[in-house]
Amino acid sequence: MSEAHKPQAANSAGTQTILPGSTIGILGGGQLGRMMAHAGSRLGYRFVALDPTEDAPTGQVAGQIVAAYDDREAARELAKRSDVITYEFENVDAGVAAMLMEESYVPQGSELLYTTQHRLREKRAIEAAGVPVAPYAAVNSEADLREAVAKLGVPSVLKTVTGGYDGKGQWVLRSEDEIAEAFEALGGGKMELVLEQFIRFDMEISVIAARSPQGEVATFLPAENVHVDNILHLSIVPARIPDAVASEAEALARRIAEALGVVGLIAVELFLAGGQLYVNELAPRPHNSGHYTMEACRTSQFEQHVRAICNLPLGGTELLTPVVMVNVLGEHVAPLLERMAEHDEAAERLGVEPKVHLYGKHEAKHKRKMGHVNVLAADTESALAWISETNIWRA
């Protein structure tokens, strides 16, 4: 813990409260940590991040320890400089997280990381909470895969149980002829795999839930998510779903947060198919689909995460304005910057207010997430019209 400990308080529930003025350590120094530091510094917290990349996005707005994520001495240095530690992505070394649990204060713990880093453990935990997931089967051999395909049918989705993001580490099986190739391509025999039944969903949505050590839980409105090339492109809020479905989605997210003993945020990604909701994945951290909260909600997901891990009362989650979040990838940066330098006639005409967030990454690589824009509007149709008219995100 930091040598100059900041004020802390114990409440009636016996949980620890980390008051403003304290230092929050972050495992990971990417854009999520950067936005967390922006939000938390307004409350009066200081931040330090551990990340192997020099001048990482979080390091530009907070202190930074430049070291590998599995460097235990660097992790101990992070603990020494911090009053509480959190993480900004779930592929943190679980051993380091467990060590920090013993030597510092990590209210999120290591158990949730252990669960969400492994798709089979995650699915079983979701089912144990009484929440539906798509039918699935564990795959440890090509024979297992053939048996699973016979049971679940094609198309189906073969995934590695660890790693993988933005469509990586998976293969959509469209015929039994692909079984051997898919098994080999995903490291079958060397890596655990899982086969999921392909859900012909009507829509992908997500809900961000927050829970504090005292057990207070709050959820944000569901976002309607549109992916392009397996990367999130748009989050539309309010989602274009019936109120009853939105309420059910929030209730499922709340149930998962409580059952898994979440502290901080958890993003619950769901498929909506024929009126039925299925959980697809969990992320125990701030999430890309929650960026809309930064201007559109009474409390942003990043401030809420800080409040939750520090055991402050959670903030209000009310939506203040319709919004569409659109991701800025490497190929979008140049046209976005050009547009920012000009008078935005389309925004004026459509009555929208684009809020630009760029992450400070040094190289604008193709398909790399470089920022996002929250388009505030009287209705989501106007926001979508602005996105279309700019031609920044043209195919």
C-alpha cells in the first residue's frame, strides 16, 4: 500500500471504504484505464498504472510503471504505491492478481478473473446463477467435436476457452467437412475448446451492472450493439427493444452480479432471439458498449466503477439523452480529424452533438480501436443519420 495512506473508513457492514485523495492502481494502461483515471481524478483520486508499453494511454494522464503484466516485482511496486488496485482488462495474469490479493487491497478479488478468463467456467457460473446461455459442449478431441456437432448441429461456433477477442480464437463451422480443419486451426489437442450452438439472433445487446462491497447494485440501460468484422461498431441507446425485454436484460445482469459476488463493473453481453435472451459473454470491467454513459447518463460507467471499488454509494444511472456510440478505428482517424477542423453543418442541421474521445495511441493501425464518438441527439435516428452523412465510417 502507499506509504502515505489516505483516509479510509469502515462502515456498518464491515467493508472498507477508500476515500478521495487515495491512489488507485490499475493493472493495464489502455484506454479503459485512461477513461477511468479521467473520471476518478474529478472525484479527487490519484492513479498509477502497470503496463508494458511506454507512454501508454493511461500513463499519459496518470503515473505508470513500465513492466510486463506477469512481473511480480513490478506488481509489488504497484501495490506499494496504491491504496486499492483494480484492472482494466480480464486477461490479467491470475497469479499476479492472487498475489496482490494477499499483499494489497484488491476488492474485485481473483476469483471472478479466474471464472471469466475461461469460457467453460464462465458458462457454468452463468447457468448456476439461473441465467440461460446458448447450448454448448466441451471439446478436448476431434472425436468430441464430431459428437458435439452431431448434437448441436451446424452452423455452430468453435472457440478457444481462453484468450480471443474481437472475433479472434473462433471458427464458425458451416458444415461437417470443416471439422478437422477448424480443430487443427484453433490448436485442438493442445488447447481446450468449446462448441456453441449458433444462435440466429435478432439483436445483440449488453447491460453494464455495478456492485459495491456492501452489496449495492445498479444497472445501466441496455445498449443495442452492431458489430462489423467482429468488432463493435455502434452502440444504440435506448436499444430498440420492448420495455419488458429491457427490464429482463437488466434483471439478468443484476442476478449475475449478485451471484458472482462482483465488485466494480461487469458487462453482460446477450443475444435476443425470438423474444428469448441468452448470455453470450461476460467482461468484469468497463466495456466498449458502455462508453455511451460518458455524456448520456447521470453517472458514467467509469465513475461508477471507481465508486464501486472504493465502496462509495453508487451514482444514478438515468439516461439523460438518446445517444449512439460509434467506434473510431485506425482507418477512421484521419477523416475524423479533418472533419473536426471544419464547421459541422450536418450536426447543426440534424440537431446532434458529437463528443469525440481519442485514446492517445501512437499508431493508427487498421482495425485498431483508437477512440469513439458519442453522438447525442433528440432521437437515435438523427444520430445514426449524422454517422452516415459524415462518410467517416463508410464501408
